[in-house]
Amino acid sequence: MSAAASRTTADAHGDVVVLLIGMRVNHFWAVHQWLPVMLAMFRMLAELKKDPARGLLSRVLLTASPRTYYVVQYWESKEKLYAYAGAPDAFHHRAWARVNRLEKGGKVRGHVGIWHETYVVPEGSYEAIYGDMPAFGLAAAHGQVPLERRGRYAKDRYAYRSPEQG
């Protein structure tokens, strides 16, 4: 297979919803504080994997340092992301309620930091290229197509418009 034949791009159509969510261990010795946060994230990911209708398309677990761990999540829509975040039957709802109770009770001691950032990226504002890679990231979420379908150059992939978007 030639190098050009092994290049692919993500087959995303329309807006792309990306959630970055993670934690930072502020005090390593406070395992009893940060380990439950990490385990809660794994539990939420397992819950979402069991119920694809909730809208999580794909995720990538990453670390930024020995202290910072995060997940890049690709969602079907911001509406599905919001629905999961507020769903009373979802583990996220119980976990967030616990965090709020601890905070109100003055029991959050700064041993672990939590954060998230959400991006809704309109079509024409993202592009991707993968060389000799299985589906990863955006391509794992939306599928993978040969590079030629969207354009050899980044400027061509940015200019691509899916048929349903016009």
C-alpha cells in the first residue's frame, strides 16, 4: 500500500461536539479524595458505553502529566450531552450532587481539581488527517474515509461541506 493510500480523514458531517473533561491530583497522598473521582469517571464512561443512545460517540483517555488526567469525548449533539449531564437516572447526576453537597458542607479540601471544556465546532472549522492509523479521535467517533474524499490539503478539508449541510 502506498503512503497516499494509507492516509485517511474523519467522515464527520455537520457540527462536531467535543467535551474535554478531567481531574488534577493536587495532593498525591490524599488518595481517598482523588481515587473516587477517577473511578467515577470510569463508571460514567462504562454507563455511556452500555447505552449508545445517550449520544457519546467515542472517547480517548489521556494524561497531561503525572497529576492531570482527562478524557476527550465526541458527542452526537450538545443536546444529548446536556441531557446526559442532567439525567436523574445517570450516574453523573448522583456524582455531581455529591460534589455539591461536599462543597456546601465545607468538606472540599482542594486535594483534587475537576474541570471540563465543551466545544461545538461547526462544519468547515475542523479537519483531520491520519497516516497509517486505525480510526482514532474524530475518526473513531464519525468514521474514517480515504483522504481524497475530503481533499488532499487541509484547506480542501476545511472547505468540505456534507451534502445535508449544503
